[in-house]
Amino acid sequence: MSLKDQIKAILQEAELYKKQGLLGEAKDKYKAASDIIYRNDQIKNRDSLIAAITSKINALDSDSDLLEHEPESPELSEKAQDLIKNLFSFSEKKDKDEAVLEGAIALAKFGQFDRAIKEFNDLLDKDSQRVVAAKNVLRCYVAMAAYDDAIAQYEKWKESGQFPPEQLEAVRSYLSEYLNKKGIKSQLSMPDTVPGAAETADLAGHSGGGDEETEFLDITSVGITLDTGPDKGKMVEFDVNFQSGNMLSLIISSKDKALIEGLQTGIKLSNIQYYSPIAIFKGSGIVAARTEISNGPKKGDFCLDIKIVNQ
Amino acid sequence: MAIFNLKKREIECKIVYYGPGRGGKTTNLEYLYKSYKKQIAGEMVSINTEGDRTLFFDFLPLGLGQIRGCNVRVQLYTVPGQVKYSSTRKLVLRGVDGVVFVADSLEVRREKNMLSLQDLQKNLKDYGKSIFKVPLVLQFNKRDLADEGIPLMPIDLMEKDLNRQLKAPTFQASAVKGNGVGPSLKECLKLTLKSLQKEFKWAQ
């Protein structure tokens, strides 16, 4: 193959890679062609050829730079957001509110925070979803690095009286710890009357950086060995209703109320089995909140939040 | 995961097109959308960047009609192939029932194919699934570029790189021309429905 044909073939390859969107590969080929031309004095119009190739390489660099700095989660159209909401809520549960919650979580996971916040806010009127929806609103603000907005939202909820004290404390505790992990010092005002508030306020986060949502396995159920009551020593298993990072929310039927009499807010549980699709592991946890659901289809049942403290 | 309504005898399953960036996943769906009008059950939706790279996913619903007494619907998705969209890939893969892995036959993309397959294996494992058990076909795309004098990997090299342990069905393809696109999906559907029949025992 003549030198001219060799260079032509390399340039054609570069053009094809560029057309395919393979910018790195195209750049490598342009450079290879440029090197060959540079090394061969006898090539006619050598300087203008090298200049032309350099210009192409610069254009590729510019395109690569644009790609690198594209927003990772641009705001999508409402239609696209609706699609995400519908396609990525996997709940097979019949409860409409839980399906709405899952859809909102899907939106947040795709970075559609404004829409997700709107959807979560719509759930604040539902007693069974209030705490988990509120936590996710705050999580969205923190994900957008809008820490002041997250704090302001919590204070607004406190002033509104929309949350019973125990629920508000669960939210306060969650936000406080989340901000702590981000290195943000905050002085969130305590709810007016909270049983066991001192213990809850002392909850220490475990070490570990990064995005806690993606660091934790999906836990489907937990087995708690009861320390008190008539079933002391017995392990009872509860399904996980919702998980946010290392915080698990369980719904306990009113029929099982006696089982959880000893599980007051702040209590540390040293022997918990966590069940996930790929592993079972032992650990401990702290009861972060325990609230009775006062209305809706699960009225009379209990929502128990367990914070995993080691895994 | 597949949704099976025993009362209505309806089954809905999810197939994901996986593979390295710019390998032809979206082109596969675009060809299917253009060519299989009878089976298309809605619009194809693409959430992509201004540069036409898949940002979140492409989605295409298919209706296959009655198969062994069950009304079968399939949702096809593609994932974004760029390395930086790793968490989105994992999100889209959740609940997958079958996979078409679209490998790029260009010699310069050899390593990217293998990294993408490893990525698939890891994400499936995180969902408690094994790449060896999930219904999976491999598509060796862009075979048409050999006519333009572009260096492609020989098929036996791609088989060795990607399929030595998996032993999945493989198809040569050119998604831009439509070659191999239908057969790849057909085989993936066959494997997926066979697996679901075993799981749900819905065949009459």
C-alpha cells in the first residue's frame, strides 16, 4: 500500500469513527495520520495537511468536552416524567398511595427532583406515607445541594403542626444525620413534645461516605429477636415496607401490637437478621420512630422505622 | 420482573438491550419500531441528549398476541451505554426478564464490550440474578462495516471474548440495515417466555 493510500485509509477510518460518535477512537486515528505525515518530508502540502488534521482534532476535543460537561440529569418534559413514574414503580401492592410513593422515588432516582418533590408533597396528607414522603422531600433538597431549603422545609413543617411530634422527630433526626454526613452543621429545632427525644437526638450515624442509597443492599425483610414480653427470645419476621439508605420502614399490623410493645423509640436492637435477595446478614439497629397510623386503609397499624447501625 | 395476571391470562415481561456506548442498542429499537408495525403496542420513547446519545433509556412496547393461551406483552428498553451513566443502567435493568447484549464488532471497541458485559454481570448480581441463568442472547453488531474496509473483530474472537463461559445464542447483525435485529429479539423472547412458562406454569 502506498503512503498516500495508507494515510487515506486511516483518515477514512477516523471519519467513520467520528460519524459513529466514537470521538476518542477518531482522535487516535487523526493523530496517527498526522504523525505519518509529519515523519515524511516528501509529502506535498505537508503543513496544510497537518493543520487540517489538527483542526479536526481540536473540533473533536471540543465535542468531547461538551459531552463531559453535559448535565447528567436535565429536567425532562412532563410526558417523560409521567413515563418514568409509571414504568419504574415496581410495587405490586394494591395500595394506591404506595404506588404513588414508588413513582415519586423513581422520579428522584432519575434526577427529576422538582417533580418528585411535588409528588412527595401530595402524600403528606396521608398518615401512613407522611414520614417517608417527608424524608424523601428532604433527600431531594440535599441531592440538589439545597441544604438551606431542606432546613427551611423542616422548620416550615414544624410550624405548620401538620406532623404529630413523633413523626416530626423521625424527620428531624433523619435530616440532622443526613446533613451531618454531608458535613453540614445544622441546629434543627426539636418538636415540642417528643417521648424519648433525647435518645433519638443522640443517634450516631455510622461511618461511611458516598451515596448511602446506592451503598445499601435492598433489604426485603428483617427478623427481630424480641427482648421483652411473652415472646421474649423469639425471632419474628417483618416485611420491609420501604427503605431509604440505612433506614427501614416496617408496617406492623395492629394484631401484632403486643409483639412490638417493647420496641420504643431509641431502643437499640442488637440481634437483627436482615434479608436481602442475595444475602442474609446479622446486625443491629435502633428504633428511630414508632407511630400509630391514625387514618387510611392501615388505620390502627404501626409504622416502625429501624435504622441499621452496622452491617 | 414479569407481571402475570392469572385471572385475565395476561403476561407482561421486560427485555433490556445492554452493551457499550454507540454499539447500536437504540438503532435496534428504531429498526424494530419501523419494521414491526403490527406488533408495536405504542410509541417508542427515547430520552436522550442533544447529541442523540441515550441519556436515560429508550422504551418500546410490543404486543405479541396469544401464546399458549396467554396474552403476551413485552416492554423493550435500552440502557445508556456511556460509562458515566452507570447508576441509570442499573435502574433500567431492575426487573429484567431477558437481555439482548449488543456488542460492537469494531476492533477498537474490543475492551469496551468486555467491560460492558462485566458491568451487566455485576448489576444482575446486585439484583440477585445470575448472568448464567438470565435469558440472554449476544448480538455482534456492525458487521456491515467490513465492506468499508474498517477493521472488525472476527466472529471467533468475539465468541471467545464474550461467550466462552456464557454459551449464549449469538447473532451477527447490522442494526442500521436491519440484519439480525429481528432474529436476535425473537430468540431472546423465546428464551424469556420459556423461562417464564417454567416460573409461572401458564402454558395451557
